[in-house]
Amino acid sequence: MKRKGGLRRKSRDKFKKDIRRKGKISFTSYFESYENGDRINLVLEPSINEGIFHARHQWKSGIIKGKRGFCYEVLINDRGKEKLLIVHPVHLKKEENNGK
């Protein structure tokens, strides 16, 4: 039997934007550049559908491994397995280093 739905199945509330976040996104987040080895967090931007990752990877941290076109290769650890995701820079946020 084939399962109904796709990548964003049952995610209406999970990716809903707050009323203050609605509207156009900034160009700086769209054209953000990262270097190899940068630590980032995966935060999905619901208004942009290109270069998205699966919902289970929301708020995971990873390392930039390389670049493919406009997107970045991100290496994450998912339950003991290393996975390589190809993510658009709109869905990435630099990890704060909190003085450690």
C-alpha cells in the first residue's frame, strides 16, 4: 500500500509562521554565505520551498562540508548515522558560540 502525502505531510502547525514573522524575507538571509567547517543550525523557512530538508531535522546542528550550486552540503548526525543534506542558505542559521 502506498502512503499518502509527501515531505511536508502533517506539518501545518509545525512550520506555521508567527504573525510578526510573516511577509517578505530579507535578502541577507537569502544570499548568506558560509565557509567550510562553519557550525550551523537547520531552521526551516516555510515561505521558501526550494532546498528544504525533512521535518525531523528541524533545529538540528551540523557542519558545512561544501557547496552545490546555490545550496550547501550540511553534514549532520542523525541517531548515530552521519547524513549529508543539501540545503538552501535561507534554511540555515549560524550557531552562536556563547563564549565556549
